[in-house]
Amino acid sequence: MWALFFINAVSIFGYATFTLHPELLARYPWSLPIYAVSYPLFARLQILIGFWLCVRACHKAMGWRWPVYFASAFLISFAMEFSGTSFGVPFGKYSYTGLMGWQLLDKVPILIPVSWFCMSLCCYLLAVQLTGTTKNHVFLWARRWQDPVQRVGLAAVLLIAWDFTLEPAMSQLTPYWIWEEAGVFFFGVAVRNLLGWLVTGLLIFTSFEILRLRAYSHHFQSSWPLRFYLLNLFLPIGLSLAGSAWPPVVLTAVVLSGCFLYATWRGTLKAGLVIRGSTA
């Protein structure tokens, strides 16, 4: 995962120096051609490297079954993104700039659904670890739905916690997509966007439950979901801190703290390390 860390670190450094202090471009002429291609290049590399890490981990854990989960997340997220960019539902009205590369139906960059798969995968696997398995149910019939509901719900919370910093970083601090409607905004991002992320996340995670992704969760290296999640969180948090966008970072920290307190209460977090939940 060092390649992903390197790409993210270089992206944060470039933003904190040359984007926030453009006079440095004139002082260091060698930086001009690099800066000219940095925004499209590093964003695409970040997603592609993340996708390669996911494919490698999935192939080790489940062989060639992983395309089923990729297709599920890709199709659901593309449908929601296309609806959002076309009709403003469910995220609000926005549009992508050309920095993310080729767009499906001239609306959604193909790398965006790929990114949805990567983050949905790690959020779901992390939720499986943090929730474990409920051993004492008030009602026996509750076992059938209580654990899946907890996994899906916690995975959605983890996904939204990442989005708290991602949206301002990618649409306000950097120009990867643009919000086109008025309304209630949080750091320039439509609040209804969070509802869109919740709905999309719930659909993807429910599909993972139906397709029994949890059956393969114990085949993944136990630290992989957390490491991958934190590496992807590193980029928007780094950009937000460099750009003095403190409220999204604080909000993300509060939500994630709540998630890990919940895991501590359930006994799936010991000595600060995430342990693999029961597969019973």
C-alpha cells in the first residue's frame, strides 16, 4: 500500500505548496509542467492504485468471484451518479469536470463507480469486523435480520464519514466536480448529498449481504480493511487541513470515534486493534 500512500502524500504536498501559493510556480519554473498535469494524473492514479489493491486482496480471498461484487457496486453507483448529474436525484445537481477522465454517457467518469466499489468494499469488511456477531438476541427470530442490519448500517456510516471530508476537498478546495444548485450547504456541498450517499451506500451494502460477501470476509487479511480505509481518508483530510477546512475533519473524527466506541462496547476492539469478528 506504499504506492497509494505516496500518491496521496505527493497530492497533499502539491496542493499545500503550489495550489495555495501559486507564486512558487514562477519561482521554480521546473514545477510548471508537473503542476499542469498533476490534477488529472494523480487523481486517476489514486483510484487505479486503490482498485489494483482491492482486486489483489479480493482475488486472494475469493478467487474469481470478486467481479460479481464489483459489478454490483459499479452498476448501483453508476445509476445513482447518472441520476444525480442528470436530474439532481438523489445527491443534488452537480457535474464533473474533465479532470477525472473519460465519462460514461458524457456524465459520469468511469473511475467514479470504480472508486465506489473500492470504498464500499473496505467499509463493508470493516463493518463486519466492528460488529462481529450478536450472540444474545432478545428474540430468536431477530438473529436473521439484526446482524445484517447492523453491518449494513455501520458500513453506511463509515462511508459517509469519509464523504464528510471528501466532498469539500474535491469540489471546493480542488475542482473535480461542481455543485450547480442552491440550497442548504455544508462547506459548499449540498446537505442532501449526504442523503444520496446514505441511500447509495445502503443499496450497495445490501447487495453485498444478498450476495454473501461476508462469507469471504475472514479470508481477507484482518488489518487490510482498516489500513485501506485510513489511506483513502488520508487524502481528503490532508487537503482539508492544508486548506483550513476544519469543520469537515472534526465531523469525520467525531463520527469515526463513535464507530470505534461502538466496537469497543461490543468487544470487537481490543488494545486499539481491530480483531476479526466471529464467522459463526
